[in-house]
Amino acid sequence: MMTTIDLSDLDFWAEPRSERDRTFAALRAADEPVFCPRDDGPGFYAITRYDQIAEASRNPQAFSSEPIAVGLDDPPPEVSGLLGSMMSMDDPRHARLRRIVARAFTPRMIARATDDVARLATEIVDALVQRGPCDFVSEVAMPMPLEIVCRMMGVPESARPEVVEATNAIIAAIGDPDHQDPSGKPRAAVLVDSARFMHELMGEIARDRRANPADDIVTAMVHGDVDGEALSDADLGKFFVLLVVAGNETTRNALSHALTLFTDHPEQRDLLLSDLDERMPAAIEEVVRYATPVNWMRRTATRDVDLVGHRFRTGDRLIMYYVSANRDETVFVDPYRFTITRNPNPHLGFGSRGPHFCLGAHLARREIALMLRELFTRVPDIHATAEPVRQRTSFVNGVLELPCAF
């Protein structure tokens, strides 16, 4: 069975978590990475153990993020030209862009964003209290990260509904190869049209900041610093797409899974509420580990190379399953148990340590912490009233709908 499993089959990802956990446990126990053939494209090796993923992540010279890190198949040029973000680049291009966009995540910028997050969390919970039972995803989890990204990037309020629409379209088209747009447009056209809108919007903002510099991150990224480095309009557009897609997915899904987990594990909720200040940081890490908002990333072997005892050949595709590594019995004690006091907790929910570790991890943690604090302080009995409606995709552990009450 292990030699014929197709982890790209979306029916597999629609199975209960317990069934998928059993499959990944068997894959981790195999002597070497298992090859997964596909009917509709090139096969790949499933990298499922913590040590394998850590080693591959530390060796980008042999395990490349190019031509793409977020797809099983290589993208057509018209798509990669709009969506080819830093995640799908290697050094030196990756290092150059990362140095520039890191300006968005300096301590000063994070502190400013934190103030916005705190105010926004209060506004969202104010509206929630007035509204009553509702869909937690659309009313609580989704508005937070998208609004923060739009504020960071100077997106005018009038354009934000279109950003939400374009973001959802990109996420749906990336995650589900069978996605059918309501308008009938092909999947590639949905990606191109939505991404082009993001690029055009950022182009307008960039032109304004070049003519009228402000104390914000777009200004910092489009004006060269002492080394003369700045983002082009195309680079800025790709970065914006990365922020609204990756930032939105991780935080939105972590918050949605947090509500489900604390509903299913009331003893852990009680433990958290008994000392929010002390237990919140570890609780967030456990939510991210247990939920693993991003299931996997891809790497491609650039040469014949060994990885923890297995010989890969040039051009081999490797899919690094963070969702499996975060259950690795050799790293985590009782890995299938959700416990907010877990220590240590070296999870891979934000990727493995290496050049591609998530730049926005600190901001994501603050968003999750401030929203959970606001919720559990003001509506401590908030809970999910049904099972989450999950997104049909293998790439993210996405939640589309989650009814809640309090």
C-alpha cells in the first residue's frame, strides 16, 4: 500500500484527521522516503520525518525552492510571473528580496502593527457581541489578518473588499486543481486575473509612495536604502500576493482551529483561562503545531544527493509534510495529544529553520494571541457548535466555515 499511495488525491485530505495521521505514521516508519506516483503529473517523494525535513531545509543548494515551492506542478510562465514570490526563489535572489521585505517586520513595524491588531481585535469582538451566534471564520478569523496586511501595505479602504475577493479566489484556485470559478473561467485565468489586480493595486500605491514618501513599509521597500536596494513594482506585487495569501491562511486557519480545539478540549480551555498571561505563548505554539495551517512545501533536487540515508537524483521532487513532522514520535512526546503546556515544542508550523523560515511568524503569533485574549476575556464561553467545513485542498489545513455561539 505504501508504494502506491497518492498524497495528491484530495479525497485523502478529506478523510478524518485520525485516518491521515495513521497513514503518515506508517510513512514515517518506512525505511526510506516513499515515492508517490500521480495519474495527472510527475510523482514525488513524501518527506515525512522531522529530521528529513530539517536537513532538506538547511541545504537549499541541493534542495531547491525553484521553480515552485507551493505546487506539485511547475506553473506556466503567465502564472509564475505574477505569483513567483520569495517562497519559490533560491539565493542570491531570495536573500536580496528577503533583506528588503524584512523591513516590514522590524521591531518598530511589528510594534506599530501590534497596536493596530489590538484595536482591530476589540472592534471585531464588539461586533461579535452585538451580532451573536455566527460563522466564526467570516466574522472573526478572516477579517483580522487581511485587514492588518491591507493597513500595512497602505491599501485604501475602498479597495479592501476587492482584495478579499481576489485573495479568496487565489487560495481556492491554488489549493484545489478541480476548482471551478462561479464565472466559468479556467483555473489559470482565475489566478492570473486575481494576481494582476493585486499587482496593479500595488503599482498605484508604489507610484504614490515614490512621489510622496510616508513613514510606512511600502515607502521603505520602494526607496533604496544605503545599499541602494529597493523592490520593483513586480517584486512588490508578488510580495503583496504572498502577504495576503500566506499571512491570511496561516492566521485565519490557526484561529479557526483554536476555537475547535478549545471546544473539543474544555480542560485545556480552563487551563488557559486560569492564567492567560502565563499560558498564552505556549498555547499558541501548541495550536500551531497541532493544527499545522500549512501542510507541506515542495523542494526539487538540484543534483544527486543523500538525505538521511536515501539517495535522490537530480530533478526529483520532494514534498516536505510539516503536518507529519509535527506528529513525529521521535521529537514530540504523546504527539497526538493537544496540551497547551507542551515544552519543548519545536514545531514546524512556520516552516523549518533555514532561509525560508516564515518572516511573519512573530506578527502571526501576536495576531493570534491578541484575538484569543480578547475573545476569552470578553466571551470566555465561546465555542464551536458544529464541525468545521474544511477547504478541499492538500496544501493548507483550511477552514471555510465554523459556526460559533457564546
